[in-house]
Amino acid sequence: MPDGAILLLGGRSSRMGAAKADLDWHGTPLSAHMAGILRAAVDGPVVAVAQPDAPAPALPPGIELARDAAPDEGPLRGLEAGLAALVGRAERALVVAVDLPLLAPDLARGLLAALDDAHDAAVPVIGGRRQPLAAAYRVAILPAVRDLLERGERSVTALTEAVPTRLLDEVALRALPGVAAADPDLRSLTGANTPEEWARLSTGS
């Protein structure tokens, strides 16, 4: 069965002052740029997940759109929608937030390859912090996601504590096939939450 991918487009992003999915990445809407990266990284379906009331995002042809079941409940709710769309169509899914425009396809594929038989998630750890929105998951964890949501949990980090998770520090990430050459500084995992951070990211400064 092929690998799939889930692009979490996020919500209103009050700190950024605009929806991240609509930001301009060198002439291309960020949602379209990120969808293109994921399409290059996997051989199966790519699903973008948006808020239920959000305008249709800019996406390349062939990228599917799913909607959160409820608004403003965070990325765990988005993960639920994305996994549900992949049931029966993929065993593993790359899950990525929309604000990672430097994501290297080699690192994305490496995360999927790191998801061994003993684990349900493969999650980077940068500076001691888990990065669950740039990670690989088994589609079969959908019931665990729904259980957390039913208990009022909204954190994807909580999911990585509830299912068997392989944690990959900087050394382990660079050891993944192709990563040391494609992204030795692990800039793939650099995101932005404010206009100032976005300006630095988009200019490479």
C-alpha cells in the first residue's frame, strides 16, 4: 500500500495576523507550495485539511481537501480528518504543518522509513522538543486520536505519548537516508508564527 501525506493548513493564526496557508512563498501560495513538496515525497494520496468554514485553499490538481469536524480545535482535530481520509488507502502518513516551506522531500521520506514495525509514530526532536507536526504516523492510530479528542485533549504531543513513538534527535535525523546531503542543518523543521519570523524564513536571513 502506498504512503500518504496530510497537510494541516491550520486556523486563523492570530499571531501571524493572517492565515498561514495564504502566505506568499516567492510568488506561490504557501498551501500550494507545501502540497507540491508532499506530492513529491510520497507515492500515495495527499490530503490537505482545512477548518470547516475556511475558504477553499490554493492547491495543485490532484490534492484532496478534507475539513475538520469542528472548528478551532487545533491540529489533533485536523489529524483526525486527514487520517480518516486515508483509511484503506495508505498504511503510513507523513503529517506536516503548512508553515514548513523548507521541508526537504528526502527528510520527509526518511521519516516514513523510520516508522518501523515496533512504532506507530516517528517524531523529530529538536532542541529537546518534539515536533509532532513534521512526523510520520500509522493510519491505524485513528481510534487513538479520536479517544484523545473525546477526552478533551487537543495536543498532538499527547498523541505521541499515548502511542508507541520513535523519537529522532538531530543525530538520528541526519543519519536518515539522504538527509545529511539534502538538509544537514535540518532547516526543514523551521517554521514561523509571526510576521517577523516569516520574513526571516522567506528571505533566508
